[in-house]
Amino acid sequence: MNANMRKRFKLNFLILSAFFTPYLWGQGMSVSTPIALPDSLGNYHPQIELTNDNVPAILWTSATLKNLYFSRYDGVSGFEPPLQLNPTGLPLQAYGWSGPDLAIWQDNIYVVFKEFGYSTGHIYLVRSMDNGISFGDTVRVDNLSTGYANYPDVAVSNDTVFVTFMDHDAGGLNPQYVVARSLDGGATFEPAVDVSAILGDEACDCCQPEIIVNDKYVVVFFRNNDSNVRDVKAVVSYDRGATFTNAAVVDDHLWTIMSCPSSGPDAAFSGTDVMITAYRSRSAGVNRVFINEYDLLADSSIITSELSLGTGVTPNYPQITYSSGNLGAVWEGRGADPDIFFNWSTSGVAGLDSINILNVTDATGTQSKPDICYGNGKYHVVWSEVSTNEVRYATISESLSIEDREPNASFNIYPNPSSETITVAHKMGSCSRCRLFITDVGGRMVLSTANIGDGFEPIDVSSWPAGIYMVSLIAEKTVRTEKLIVQP
């Protein structure tokens, strides 16, 4: 190969794959046509989960009506008529950046919300026992004599319900996060235990928390305030929420700001002892969204990456989901004209590649406060469409398969098998947006490079472990995958 051809091919390899998912060897991701929920019922703080009968269910609030709404997908093209979950006479405190939360255990859906009144409202829970078809009476969660309870979040495991919320002293000062636990499925709650006091600081007083739970840990995530250093902390309980005795460092960016950012973390377990946290911070003078993977057994971070690379100057409100190896993340990006962005991986945080970031909305106006869950082989996303006062829902799923092949395309690897250097040669027709990538049999990415046009390139495989690899190329809507054998 002459020098010009080699240079051309290497330049070609700089943009590969807005369509890569490990294990799927190059399948693309497409966004469905969004569905709008009623615009007369507000659009604050939408949340989404998949019910136990595999139905997408959305929760949101109306600041004008001071109500909380819940709706299930109707299985055809829209959502069922919304249920109002707060009873008449119990108005809701609605914030654009924070609000109610829901958690699902078997056929039970638990929803927590804050009563209207910053200094007078209390925290309540409502429960459905039939996958959201109907909901029961409200149960008060907090046992505070005054109402300085804010920003509730809920998690459930084995019918034990955990609710975290912010508490203040009698004067409305010294905010701390606490956890109230129910051992009877949400019928009654024990007195709340302090979570954030272990740090000796205040909690940041207007940022939403996150609580996650499995059979081994209960972890509460919140933005701390240590003399205006407002990093996200994770406080851990090893005794099912009775006490919180360890603080994990998931954010060490030392963001110093004199006011509350009004942006809290999101988190999920990706294994018994591994958790993933997404949060907003500021680094090198630039607003960023980060994602951290943490090993609780080793009590140390595995990796921290910037999630929002290339998506604007004010990224915010990250939300994540993890299910059956599928990690998905959404956030609000750009600046004066925000869009909702998405990235995904099947190999944890290390598998996230900024070249795979997808603009979900790509529309004029402001799309804000997204949320995400995974199920039925696709990602389910909701967001607030500010200009129309709607909540909107869309799915993101694989759009290509390795069977989508261009009949006259040429894609060759030689020599194959090889123990030293291979050459990948192709002629795939139009290739304005291509990617070549190589994965091992476990789906882990070994090589990823971008390509424009036709060409060929030598690749040194002499240091690779012997075994079978999959070499894939996506060109527009064409996918070609060939097997490579690396010999000892």
C-alpha cells in the first residue's frame, strides 16, 4: 500500500459508528416517533419505569394544578387516561428540577411525593398492587412535627420500602438526608435515620437525591455542601438501612459554587457489589456530566468518564438505567436550545464511547429533564417538552442487523487466520457515515475506528490473545460482519 492510500484510509477511520453496541456487532439505534401525553396536565419532572407486566408507565406533575399524574402505555399508540395520585385536598409541591419518584417490586408500584408547602408539607406514599391499574390510600412517610421534608426518592426490595428525603432543623436550617424504612410493604414507616450526618457537612438544599437497594446494600446519593464544595456523595448501609456507616467517593471534582445547582445524581446497581452513578459537575471551568462505576467490595472507583462530551456548554440532568447488561444514559445537552442526548453500552461505563452519542430529540425549542428505563429489548425515554407543556415518550432500539447487507458490497479480511498482521479491505458503496470495529467473543470491543469512502488498512494482531473475533463494518444502512481467527 502506498503512503497516500494509507493516509486516506486512516483518515477514513475517524468517524466510525454512531451505531455500535457491543454483543450486537454494529446494530444501529433508532428513535421512534414521540408520543405526547396530555398538554393540559403539566409536564414537570417526568419519570418512567416498566411495570411487572412489561408496560411502560410514566409519572409527572402539574405545577399549576398541584397534582401528580400516572399513566400506562395502552399497547397500541398512546397512553391510558391519567390517574391523579394525590387525593383532593392534598396538593402537591411541584418543582421543575425535582419531584415525585416511583419504584416497582413485582406487581406493586410505590410512589412518593411531597405535599405542597416548603416548610409545612410532608412526604407521602401511595401504592398500587395491580401494576398501576389502581392505587390505594396515601400513607405519611415522615414523622416530623414540622414540615421541612423535601425531595423524596424511593427504592424497594423484598417488599421492604426505603424512602429518602431531606430534613431540616426546627428553624429550616442544617439540611440533612434521612431514610425512613417500611417493613410491611409501605403500610407503616419506622422513624427516619440520619444518612448524611456521617460526613459532618450540610446537604445541598435543593438537589434531588437517589436511593438504590439490593440484597446487600442500601445506598443514598446526594449532593453535599462542604463550605460550598458541592460534590455528590454516596452513603452506604450494610444492615438494610438501619444505619449508614460508610461514604463512597463517586465524585471528586471539587465543584465550588456559592449556590445550589438544583441538579442531583442518578444511580443503579450493575452487579451485587458494583454501582454506577451519573451526575453534573464542573471541571476545568466547563459544565460536564460524569458517570462513575464503583466497586463497593473494594471500596474504590473502577472508572470515571465524561458522559456529555461534545453535547454543549450546559449539560444537565443525567439519568441512567441498567438491566441485563444494558447500560443506557440520557441527559439534557446543548445551551440555549437544549436537546435530549443518549448513549449506551453493554460492557459497563468503560464501554461507553462518545462517538455513539445519539441526539434523541434534535428539534427546536427546549427539551428538558429526561428519564430512561430498559425493557422489552429497547430503551424507553421520557422528557419535558417545554414549549408545548407536554410530556413526550419515545423508544430507542436497534435499527440494523447483520443481515442488512448490500448485495454488491465487498468486505474481505486477509490473511485469515493470522498471527501477525491482517488487512481489512472493503468497497461498501456510499460511506458518508461508517465505522469499523472488532469485538472478541465476549462482546468486548478490541478496536474501533472511523472510515469515509473505500479503502483498506493493515491491523497488527500479534499482541491479541488467540481466539475468534468479529470484524464489522457499518456503511449507511449496510452492515457486514466477518469472523477473524487469531492464531497463537
